[in-house]
Amino acid sequence: MLLLFAILGCRGLTVNDVTSGTSPDYPELKSLYVDAPPQLAYERAMAVASTMPGWSGCEDDPDVLNKLHCEATTPTMGFVDDVWIRVGQYGPTISRVEMRSASRTGKGDMGANAERILAFQAAYMAYEPPED
């Protein structure tokens, strides 16, 4: 966490809602682009989300295709934050995995939302589906 704070600086003191690819305070957080159709990329996102520490209640958004909502509980203070993952078609064989993480309380998150996005993205890229 200290290393992340050193990299991200003081941004976490005033930001508590971060979206990959669009948050001006975190321009280094990009959406993922994967070589898979959206349904397959979404299934992978659901599988990865189920393994993330402190994440629970992951459910499909009934109003939006390929959108997942989860709750993430911070380990230290026990705050519950919201996480949304959306997968969409980007090109003929490419899907974009976008992510938003937002604190329900406070004015700053000490970089927790950005860290959560980075952790999910690393887990997503490293994920190996179980063999049948």
C-alpha cells in the first residue's frame, strides 16, 4: 500500500470514485482490451471477481448486458465500496473490459479504488480457467 501511495501520490486524499480509462486523476488506469468475444470475456470477469479478496454479492445488472456489480469490503476499516465491471465489443475479435470502483462514504479513499482496479486487472490477465 505504501508503494502504491508513493506512485499515486496524494490523489487518494480527494478522489473516491475511479473509472478505468476516464478518471482524470488516474490517467494510467486504462480499460483492458482482450482477444475474446464479449460473452467469453464477461464469463472470465465473473470468474475472476469471485476470487477477489473482500468482494461479495457479485450479480449481473439486469438492465445492462455484460455488466457485473459487486461489493468490496476494505480490510482495515470494513467500509463497503461498489465495483462495476462492464464488457463490450470493441472490434471484430476484441472486447473492452471497463471497471469502476467507488467508495460509498468519505471524500477520499487513500488510493483504494485505484488499487482495486489494478488488482482486478492483474488477476484477470493472469487467470487460467479450470480444466474440464
